[in-house]
Amino acid sequence: MELHYFEPFKTKMTEPIRLSTREEREEWIRHAHYNMFNLRSDQVMIDLLTDSGTGAMSHHQWAALMEGDESYAGASSYEHLKETIREITGFEYFLPTHQGRAAENVLFTVLVKAGDIVPGNSHFDTTKGHIEYRKATAVDCSVGAAFDITNEYPFKGNVDPEKLEDIFRSHPVEKIPLVIMTLTCNTTGGQPVSMKNLREVSELVHRYGSLLFIDGARFAENAWFIHTREEGYGDKGVREIVREMFSYADGMTMSSKKDGLVNIGGFIGFREEELFRRATTFNIMFEGFITYGGMAGRDMNALAQGLKESTTEEYLSYRIRQIAFLGERIASYGIHVIRPFGGHAVFVDALGFLPHIPREEFPAQTLSVELYIEAGVRTAEIGALMADRDPVTRENRYPALEMIRLAVPRRVYSDNHMQAVADGLGRVWARRKEIKKGMRIVEEAPILRHFTVKLERSEFTVHSS
């Protein structure tokens, strides 16, 4: 008889959760202009807005904090992190940044200019924002299966090589400074990229003389899916898989707030010294000196330890299993979710949940609000609000999928919390036909609007079919 599964850690400290009433939550979300980012943390019972920087650090990481070297230049903490990144990723050169979007800012300042094309697999919001801010264009080359929520294709994060080659054939290579592969691909449901696809894309990109960069925020979760889903990798260790993954790329960016298991931090990894040297100027301008770059020494120490912990089989097995547990519990109510389950979140199909809410009234945001009111659970909209407006026409963009993302912080919540989330969503599902009004925008920023947008209930009653 096998032992019942349990989390591979125990609790040393707890943080109380304020149990709110439905009436309080209705008032709070109205004052927040129906924007989840405007809620205070004490107004949320279970916070699944993001898995970025919201995880719990281990006692080894807390101990590492105390040994941080805060020297402005040449700190031992920098050397420790540098060696850890080299050991795990294989990149010889790196620049620390305060988080992932800062890494994108530095890298794109070096490589991307107006009129450029940057292909990839469903760029995430900040990535696309940085590209479009520079008057360049992000082109999605994801495989078709990525947009079919019921398709059980195991690597929906893959780039379609034919789509990518079409881009190279139809544009001068100097207009395509790099291709970005996001591992795992957040926008399409935390879906992994296969090693086979990485090899194919790498060969294609380098044949045309461009660069391949990996957004490695969730690289360890991607490695686990290769280990468990891809033929020929079941007997290979996670770190061996990680090294091979990165061997196909010219560099990487990372928000360390995900698979770095820390609350702040990021970095850029480089294969070649020349590109590293070009980037150092902008790292100094935007972030700080090249041996701290926006991070305290103590945070670099914690990150070095976190990278080691996130690339262990024990941790990853627990992490992926908890996401699947939440997904199965939600699906048991008959609710459509993206399958197979991804690495960091469960994505719920808002169009199938609220088919009577028009897309121009943001059904995913509507569903996110209803779940918060019902159960005090904060989630993120991954739909038309996040897709933003077309930079030329200024019309709303409506992506193929309209979802809410339930992103689970690492080592924070128990399976009982996951069950409560599923039950809350199940209660919304039971009354879904009673939800008659969507959302309309009152005020929005010209780019990355979803972070600060102000909304109100739509003026018109929607009649369900």
C-alpha cells in the first residue's frame, strides 16, 4: 500500500486570513472599480491573482538572507548567484535585475527598434508591452492546439515551425532581431514547450541568422513536463533537462519571482560576451551596477538557493500535482478548463461559462468579479482587457481564448484552500444564468491597461439564450 500523498514540507509560521462577508466584498470591489489589482490584500481570502513573488521561502532561503553581502560592487552574493546560474542554466554571463520586466526592458533596449518583428509563442503582457512601446510588432506563432481548450496535446506551448519560417521568409532578417520562447507559456494556459520543439526552433532561428531567447520564468516547471510527458526524458534528471533546454538558446530573461522561489528579483543570461557587454550599459542606466542590478545581496543569496530548490524532483512533483488537484476539482462541476493542466495555474474558459455576456463587455473580467464576490478569491483576467487595444487602430483586441487565471502561489496554500476555490467557482457556475451584466471601461491607460483600468457594470441587461 502506497502512502497517501503529502506536501514535502511542514509549516513553521502562519499568516491569518481575514474572513469577510459577501456584503463587504460587494462594497470593496465596487470601490476598487471592479479591478482586482485595486483590492487590498486584507480584502482577499485566497489570493490567486498571480504566482509572481507570492510564494513562501524555505528556512534555507531565510538563512541565506542573513549572509547577504551588500557591497555595492563585487559582492560575494553576486558571485554565488553567478555560479549557481552557470551551474543550472549553462549561461556564462548574466546581469541581475529587480524583476522580469526589467530584464526585458534592458534586453529589448539593446535589440529591438521601431519596425522590428518579434515572433514567439503567445507573448505575455509585459513582453508584448515592451515590444509595442518600441513601435515593434509581436507575432504569435503558437501551434493551433494552443487555442483548443479540450485538446489534450501535451505541449501546447510549442511554436509552429511553419508559421515561424513564414515570418522569416516574408521579412528581412535584420527586422527580426530575436525570437522569444516562453517556458512555460503563460498566456496559453501555463503550457509547456517540448525539447523537440526547442531544437527545431533553435535550428530554424540560427539558420536565418537571428537570436533565440527564452523567457525562463517557469523553466523548472517546463522541465518537469518534459520529464513526465516527452519520450526519452523519463529517466533524465530535472537539472540535466534544464541544461539541455537552455543549450538551444542564445540567452534568457527571468522573473525570479516564479521558479526562483523568491519575492523579488530577475536576471538576463547570455551565451556570448559581446551581447552581455552591450547590455551592461543599459543595466547600469536602468537598474544599478552590474554586480547587483536592482537586487540586494541578501535577495541574490535567496535566489541562488531558490533556483536549487525549484529544480528538485520532490518540489516539482508536489507543485504540478497541486495544480492538477485544483483543475480536477473545478472540472468536476462541469466547468470547462484548459487541458491538460499547466504548471502554475488553472485557466477557466469564460466564454463557455458566460456565453450570454458579449465579448465587448469582458466576460472573463465579469467572471473574475463574480468569483471574488462569491468566495473572496482574487484571480486575473486573461482576455480582452489584457490583450489591450491594437496600437494602430485603437480597437479592442479579442484573443482566441477568454479566460480567468487561477495562479497558485508556491508552497503557500493547502489542498483545502484549493477545494474551497473550486467550491466557490462551483457556486458561481450554479447561478451563472443569473449574471446579466458584463463590464464597461470607464478609464484606461494607453498600454498595459489591465493593471489600472477602471470599470463599472454595463448599463444594459443581457438576455441569456
